[in-house]
Amino acid sequence: MTDMLASPIASFLAGGGEMGALMRAHDWPASGHGDVESWSQALRSALSTCLNAQAVSAIYWGPEFRLFYNDAYRPFVGDRHPWALGRPMREIWPTMWQSLTAAARQVYETGSGVVVENQRLMMEGDDGLTERCWYYSFAPIRGGTNEIEGIFLTALDTTERMLAENRLRLLNETLETRVAKQLAERNVLATLFEITDMMIMAVDLDYAITAINKANADEFERIYGVRPKVGDNMLDLLANRPAEQAQVRAGWARGLSGEEVTFVADFGDPDRARPYYEIKFRTIRDEAGEPIGTYQFVTDVTQRLRDQAQLQEAQDALRQSQKLEAMGSLTGGVAHDFNNLLTPIIGSLDMLVRKGIGSERERRLIDGALQSAERAKTLVQRLLAFARRQPLQATAVDLSCLIEGMSGLMVSTLGPAIEMTLDIAELPPVKADANQLEMALLNLAVNARDAMPEGGSFTIAAARESVRDGDRRGLARGHYVRMSVRDTGLGMDAETCRRAIEPFFSTKGIGKGTGLGLSMVHGLTAQLAGGLTIDSEPGAGTSIDLWLPISATMPDDGDGAIPAPPTGLGRGVALLVDDEELVRISTAHMLSGFGFEVIEAASAKDALRLMRGGTQPDILVTDHLMPGMSGVELALQARALLASLPVLVVSGYAEIEGVASNLPRLTKPFRHAELAASLTALLPGMFA
């Protein structure tokens, strides 16, 4: 022990009474904590403070909340001392450690200290178990990288203070009896009456003030501009304020009628202050039991009501967000299944179009059916974007075509009372995700519609602009297309504009908006290295500018079709894996047309069994989401059997969680040309 203290590093264990001695004698390496000289500086400093503190102090160290404590903390541990020293809270209190460390976990979550007041605990003392009240302070212990490494707990026994407050409460509750029957205690009660923060006033049957404490007089003066005193008639003080006088008369009349009542109401001159108060009226009676007046206990509850309202608003917003998340999950699942249904439909119609089957009238009907299926495919992509299953895929986008293509949907969204105008100059292509940008435009149209309940005008304008260094809008130097979305609606004040892009902030009320629309638009422009600015005033409408960077490449000018590879040339074996039979049939037909010998498997398990049985495919085409094993997992195991095997992963989601960058992807539903393009990119030598 002497050697330990001789070390400049271990000197932090000096002092500390019995716990200090116990820690110095403890075999820390044997208990898995390592030599004390290896302990972090943050832990050593905290332990030195803890051991030498006179107050109840402890340390919850590390993610397991390992317990270190001083002499004052020992009664908390009871018969678990000294075994508890350095052990995780989970082991010390297996059934209640989560409740004991709830505040500590909150410190980790928020990064700031937490205070717990009036915690009641049963403590073991000379007289057995007694209930004590405690004040706890939990503070973060930060290491050299400013990360939280532990929690420093300080506790204060507030039992005596709580008892004093309870005694004061009892005195307040029995003030009527003490005023009438215990005049001998007048001086004591007068002192308590005067120093309490609770506002107290008594009046006789004619509203003449018979008693008033400083807190009540100060508040009366603050909200009405006149200071009352004993002897004043309360109604006369408010003679020049008839509305406030009538409200005060009505409130006090309930107490003067003998009614013992508690209620919350707002009082005061609207031009000065009008807080909310919790008011308790109690009747004053003479020795014969006849009422001679009434008195009130008043507490300002403005902040409490505001906090309750904010809590309710946050809870409602959370429920709304959860509903949105559930809707997104449901939508994503439906869209995935719909993609599986569309794949054989589009594949079959595409085959009929390519082969020119049928009469001219029948071919027109087939073309119409294929166009409808493609529109359904676009709708599913939008559903996936809403469900946030669509990743950001920034490409060159023709903004003029995109806006014009969305105009019909936006007109129907805005309704007949709102006129939509497009003012779009000749524009260069922008770097954007077309699907996400469509969703952004639709969100802005919905916001504009809600801001114009009586109708108005909605304008979308777009023009090229350049930004230089030092731009006050926070935009980087470069060339942009500024797309302005303007309405003639209610507008927003400066504070609302400032908070408009905050997630869950909404002025529409619970159930009428999620508060995610503008935040999603802002997030989109930020991901694209662009920006979003808002210009609005109450009554003057709103203008929202999306700054989209100009693309260095040109957008695709066609439908994305790439000529299919030549057919019937014996290109090898394609192992096709999909749990949907109709999808397999459609895809197998396309692959056969490309010259592949197609071997089908209904699951990843079946595919691996075929490969282990001797099948050596030249390419693996697999669905991603399948029962048992995903397409990604299948690809990894298949390449373990055949290292150079080309793999194409197909999925109803555009985003496939866990797909490595070297695994090409194809999104359902797809046409013959789209599959051909993927195969050409994957097997350039085979299709050369």
C-alpha cells in the first residue's frame, strides 16, 4: 500500500477515510480493472474528488456503470459492501439497476448533467429502516477526447428540508382554524404568511382587504399597476378597469359564498401581464360558524401550463411521426410487392411489343397497357421515396421537363381555387435525384395550398444564377439553377421562417402536418451541395428558393433503352433465383432470348444445392429479399464456391441494405432493354 501511494500516478488514492484505505489495499488487477497506474486521468481525478468529499459521492464508470464510492455513500450499499466496489451496477442490484442508473443513462444521451430532486429511499440506520429524501446531481466525466467516460454522482439528504416544507404546507392548509382559534400564534403565522412565495390575500364580505402578504401585493401591482394594502377595497382599486373588475368580483364571489374551490384562470391587465394562476378559496368563519370573509392561496402556474402544453405537443408530434413511420413501412412493403407483380407484366408486354405480335389495333392496346404499367412503375418509385426506401441517386436532370411533367399533379393538389403559373427559362441540366425532387415540389405545393385557404396564385420560376465567394446565403461558389416556388398565402414571421426547416416544426396543428416537408426539402438540397432560402412576411406570401448545382453531364435523352445483346449465341448458363414464380418465368424468358441456358431456383438454399451438386453457372441473377437467405448472402456463399462468378442482384427496393459496391443492382420492375444494359455492363467480354 505504501508503495502504491509512493507512485505519483497512484497518489490520487491518498486520504479518503476507510474507503480510501480499502481502495489502496484492493487487488485491482485480479478484479479485472488493471493496475491503477493504467487508469485514465479522468478516472483518477474523479476518484480523488469522490474519496475526499464530505458529501455522499459515487462514480458510475464506463458503459457497465462500475461503482466506486466514498465513506458517505456506504449506507446506500448496505451488506453488499465491500463486495460492490468496482462491480457493475447490473450485478450489485440485478432487479433495480436500470431504475437506479436511469438518470446516468440520460447524461450519456444528452451530454449534460441531470438533477433528481426529492428521491425517497429507505435507509438503514441505528433505528432500523427509515425513509429519507435525497437530492441527486449526475455530472458527466469526460476523458481526453471529450467523450463521456463515466458519471459523477453527488447526493444531499434533504429530509429535514422536506419535513419543513410539509410543515409549512400543513400550516397553510389549517390557516383558517389558526386565524379563528389560535390568536396566540399570530406572530409566528404572520412571519410565515409574509415570507412565503405563495400569494395570500383575505377579504371581508364587502371585498375590503383584511390581510395580504408581500408576494400577493407585488403580483397585484405587476398585473394591474396599483399596489393594494390592508383596508383597501379590492373592487375600488379596479374601478377604472371594468372588465378586470368584473372578473375579480366573479372569482371572489365563489369564495364569499362559502364554496371551497380550486380553479385555474388568467388574470391581469392585457396591456401589462396576464399570467395563469391556480387559486384556492377557503371561507373565514367567526366563532359561531358564520362566514365573515374568505381568503385565497394563489400560485403562478403559467410556466407549468406552458411546459405541459409543450410536452403534450411533443407527445402528439411523436405519435404523428410514429404514424408516419408506420405508414412509410406499410407503403414500402406494398410497393415492394407491387414491383414483384409489375415485373412479369412489364416483361411480358415488352416482349409482345418487341415481337410486334397482333394486329395494328391489338398492338395499340398492348402499347397502351405497357404505358400504363410504366406509369404504375413510376408511382411505385414515388411510394418508395415517400417510404424513404429510395436512396439519393444524383444524376443530370432536365428541370424544365421535370416541372412540366409534375404540373398536372400539382394542379390537382392545389385545387381549383389556386392558379398555377410556370415561368421557366431555358435551363442547363441540374444535378439532382429526379424522384426526390418531384417529392420536394409536391411538398412545397401542399404547403402553398394550406397557406392559401381562400385561394390565390402559385408560381414556379427557374433561372440560371452564379454565386461568388462570401455569399451571405451560405452557398458555395459555383453555378446553380435557382428554382423559386412562390405563393400569395398567409406568409410567416421571422421566427417561423427561422424554424421552418426544423424537423417536426409545423404551424398547421396536430394531425394536419408532420413538420417534415420543408426539412426533407432542405435535406435534399444539402445532400446535393446546393441550398434552400426562405423569404416571407405575414400577409405577403412566401417564396422558397431551391439552389440546385448545374450538372457537368447531360441527361439521358431517351427512355434509357439500350439495344439488347444478340440472341441465340450460346452465352453460357445463367442461374436465376427468385421466390416469385411469375417473376422467374418472365426473367427466364428474357435470359433465354439473350442466348443463356437458364437454370431456375426458387430459393437461395436451392441455388446453393445446385452449385454444390456440380452446376457451374456463368452468371448468377438473384432476387434480394427472399425467405431464409437474402440475395446478398447468396452471392457471398456462391462466390465462395466460384470466386469469379458474375452476380446481378435484383430487388423491388432501389436501396438494398448491405449490398457491396462490387455487386451490380437492377431494380424491379425492368424491361428487356434494362436487363440487357445490366448484362452488357456486367459481361462486356461476353457481349462484345
